[in-house]
Amino acid sequence: MMSVRSANREDGPVKVSGAAAYAADHHPDGLAYGYLLTSTVARGTLLAMDTAAAERAPGVIAVYTPFNPLDVRPFLKEGGAELAAPLQDTRIRYHGQAVGLVVAETFEQARDAAALVTARYDADRPRASFADGLAGAEPPATGAPAQEVLADGVASIDEALAASDVTITATYTTPAETHVAMEPHATVASWTGGRLTIHTATQGVRLAVERLSEALAMDPADIRVINPYVGGGFGNKWATWAHTPLTAAAARVLGRPVKTVLTREQVFTVVGHRPLTSQTVSLGASADGTLVAVRNDGVSSRSASNSFYEAVADLSLSMYDAPNLHASRKVVTLDVPVTTIMRAPSESNGSFALESAMDELADALGMDPLDLRRKNDSSRHPVSGLPWSSKHLDECYTLGAERFGWSRRGRVPGAVADGDWLVGMGMGTATFGAFRSEASINVRLRDDGRVVVSGTAADLGTGQSTVFAILAADVLGIPVERVIPDLGDSATPPAVSAGGSGSTSGNGPAVRLAAQAARDALVKLAAEHEKSPFHGQEVTYAGGEVGDGGRAMPFGELLALLGLPDLDATATSPRNASQSHAFRSFGAHFCEVRVNRWTGEPRVTRWLSVVDAGTIVNAKAARSQIVGGVVMGIGQALLEDLRIEPGTGRFGNATMADYLVPVNADIPPIEVEFLNYPDTLLSDLGARGIGELSIVGAAGAVANAVHNATGRRVRDLPITLDKLL
Ligand code: MOS
């Protein structure tokens, strides 16, 4: 293990003091305000909309509907996004769909006018029940319907299961969830001539440029998206949602800037949610606990308005060693808002089922569940057979068990009590894919001695901007405080957007390359510039200074002396093209849960996560990432449940008062340990991802602890007290 730097977030002070300007905080001159109109039925056709009263209302500038549309082309080609362009047809695909935009002089005028618009629908009964749809689940339109690996001589996965000494089969279900990022979605659009400038809440300014160029039929070079601060994303700011192109199109037609901020309730429907899932898992093992067969048949809900679903069974193919593996995918189509990515899409729900099933198998074998996992730890990817680039999961297990006191776990469920509380321990394995995407970064040395590091990355609150500062400061040998991270501007070099836990692993190597290139350019300048005091000398660089062995001069002074305001270099780090190894992050969660004997109330009371995610660049922010994911995992386990009303297809709890997420009182002290082994096969930096890894295995750990405390195996999330009575 190497020592790890622990730095405060460079953006912390501006964020907590309110000085950080989020998308909605921009007020260009002449600003008008947009307010979305949304459908009040879930499926059918809009027959007519009466906008006359709204158009006469004070301050109203325009009312756009499918009967008076803005020009927006289809722009979202990928899964996780809505396929139809807003206002371009009269079909209603879900309750809360954008069906209009009112633009007025103030937000309140736009909102009040929106309340005056009436709509007539030809409404059908929506498909709103996932449970009812399960029997008719179909293979997905995209992606393989199933993947299977069988040992030589084995004819089918069922044959392998039948030949196992011990088997368990169980079905696990998870509800819809929504991201509830603190910052609601907002877009401010301004036009100057034919050029568009947009401030919009997004996980990637490059992504927004691409989609807006399609939506508005524009050259991407004429669009600039600026969004340095993001108040959380978790996947819901990856896609570009209806309000963004509508706001830009309205600003174009009206010839003045327009801002649209979604209300909290609109965020629930205009923006996508995590699908519901069901997994039927069968595990077969020999009597000593060696896995023989793993089968997971996964079903995900999918919105009628897009193609995204969770390939929820797939995690079962990359976790434990077994000679026979089978994972399938099916979807149930519902007339609900868009299904999209949310923190560890597929893996998070997948791990709840697999980690619960592993404990059920351990019970059937009479084995300690940690021993079962250890016995079936994989040294190679179970499907591809490629060796892992760097895997220290066993150390996570060992260190975690020792630190958490796993040996004190009751062997028999319900055996440990503390007054009115039944006490249990559980654990779950975490894993998530590791990536290194192509990234370009610019590093600019300035004559004031400061350094600007630029690229189109996003900091959703993760600490990415501080990672930029730390890595550049290390290469340049200067204090972190002298580095100014410049993220979230599409005019800067194309870096990795914030998704798939790939920011630090992709952008980090590029920051280091660019800092090195800037340093090289400085040395060259010092030796070659005629006015340089080091002209013609052998120049070296150390600690922010150039020198020739005798004299040394800070780079800022040299630039000032030469009359140069700055000197910069851009470098590109390529994507990982390794065919020889498989790359994933790993970890182990350990938790203690107390369940009230009389009320069934479950409380998580202790937590430890041990994380094997390669090099940790900033221990403090990395810890926060893990803690955040664990908190979200506890929410997934005990609270989160986005309810779809069966008759109406409406989300019944689309407010932050009704959609429950953990508050401080629900969360125990969370301990995090990083192993910090650099993954040098992934990059010279050796950093893998941590943002999504943190939630994988967390809900399973809670479910397992609940079982250990009570003997109750709850297989449908969330684990609410009524299920424990
Ligand atoms: Mo994340 S679900 O990769 O935005």
C-alpha cells in the first residue's frame, strides 16, 4: 500500500457558501422564463389543447404545444433517453410527459399561465403493473437475450443444477427508483447570431452539444455548453431531457434568452427513473461449497418511450467462479416515464439478488457466507477466462472480517439480541467494471504562477475537479492550491463525461500527460527563447521552477519576463485497448442491522466497506464517494420505492416528502478502507472507478444482516417493517 493524499474539495467553499453558479443561476439580459406543461394521462392521444386563456394571461410571450410546436428534431439515439422529440406528435406515452412550454416574463407568470391550459385526450388504460406484465415478458429489442457458459459435457444449465449436491432457487424483485439529485434540471439558452450558448445541468457538456446539434439541426461548432457545477446526477443528467432543446428552440424563435427550471415533481417524470426488476436465481454447489452452476433469469421494466432496460442478471456472469453460468434478459414494457441509468445500472439490483442468493446457499450448505464467497472467488473472468488486471478481493474479505468483528456474527439467525433489538450481521461483495476512455486535457501555465487544467469533464459532487488539481500539482511539483481546475465547458478539450465510474480512470492519465507536456514545453522555451536567462543552457524543471543548475526561476516569473501571459499544452490519453486482461473494481461491505422485536423496524447500525479500486487519488473525496454509495444502498435496501398507480400509470409519490431516501438519522457511522493497489495494467496512474462500485452489494449486505437478525429472508425491496412482522 502506498500513502494516499487527502485533500479538501477545491470546489467545497463555493458550493457551501452559495457562490457556485449552477445552471439555473444564470440570468442573461432580457431573460424570459419557460414552464413545461405535462400530460395528465399515461397513454393515448392529445385531441386538443386550449391555450387561449394562457396566451392572454399577464406577461405571457408564447405557448408552444404539439398543435403549435417548436422545431425540435429527434436527438436521443441511445438507451436511457427518450426516443421521440418533444411536441412533435400528439401521442402520449406516459403520465407527466412534456406536452408544452409556456414562456413568460417571469417564472411565476409562466407557471400561473400553465395552470390555465386545458387539454383533451383520447386516453387508453396504461400498462402500469410490472408484476402483471412478468408472465408476458419478452426478449429485449437490443442486446443478447441470454448468455451461457457450460462445462465440457454439460448439456444445459438445468442439467448442471440438477447434478449439484445442493441447490437453491429464489426470486428477488426491486422497485422503480429515482435519483432525486439535489439540483433540479434546468436549462438557460442564449443566442448570439446563429450561435447558441447553453447553461444546462448535465453529466457531460460534450453529450449536450451532440444532442442539441441534432435537435436543432446545427453544426456542433456553433453550440457552447457551459456547466461547471452540478448538484448531483447519479445518471439522471446523462441523457438530455425534453426541456433542454425546447428551451433552446424557444429562445431561437423569440430572439431572447429563455430559462426553464423543472419543478421537483416534473423531475420525477420528465427525467427518467431506474426500472423495476425481477430475478430468479438458481445456485448449485457441491457439498463443500464449490459453485457448480449459476443461473439468473432477469426481467426489467422498460418504458414504451425508449429502449433502456437493466440487464440485471448479467452481474452473475462476472462475479463468482462457476463452470456453468447462465444469464438471461427479458423486458416488460410499461406506459411509464423513461427508464434510464441510475448508479450502477443493472449491477446494483443484480447484486441484491446474487448476494442474497449466496447467503441462502450458505444457509443450505451450513456454511459461513463469507467462507462461501471466498471459496468461489474468481481469479479470471468467469466467462471470458481472462485474468483480472488486479484483484485483491480476498484481502477485502479478510481485512473487513477482522476489522468488523465478523467472528461475532451469530451462526443461527435470531440468536443475538440486545434488549428489544434483534442484532444481525451481513455482508455483500461489490464489483463494477473498470474503464479507461480516451481523454484530452489542456494544461496552461500562467505568468501569475498558477496553472489551469481544462477538459470537458464534469464534477457532480464527486471531487473530480480536485483530482485534476492534485494530479497536475504532483506532476508540476507545486501546491494544489495553485492549480485551477476548469471543467464543464464544451470549448475545452474533449475529456471523459461523468458516467460509468470512468472519470478519474480516463481523465487522470490525460491530466498527467498534459501537465508533463506543459512542463516539457516550458523547459524548451527556457532553453530556446532568446530573452530567457537560461538561453542555450541545459534546463531542468523542479518544484515549479526552471533552472540551469545554478540559477532557478519560478515558471510564472519566466513567462512574465518573456512577456508571455501563458504557455499551454494539450495531451490525449488513449482508451484502454487491452485484450489480455479483464478489468473490474472490487470491494466488500459489512454491516450490522438491528430489527425491533415488536415493531419490525430495521435500523442499520454499523458499516464497513473495504475497497479495491486501484490507486486512490484523493482519500477524502474517495471516502465520500463510497459513503454516498453506501447511503444510497441503504436507501435501496430499506426505503426507496417509486410507486406506479395501477389504474393511472402515475407516480403516486413523486415528491421528496413521499419518495423516501435516507436522512442522517437513518445512517450509522460508515467506515471505509482502501487497499490502494495501483492497477498498472489499466493505466500508469492505476486508478479504477469507485462511484458505482460503492452501491453494488450494499442492499444485499443489508438483506443478509436482516436475515441474520431475524431469520426472515426478504426478497423484495425495500425491506420495510411490515415485511418483518
Ligand atoms: Mo452513472 S448511472 O454511470 O451516470
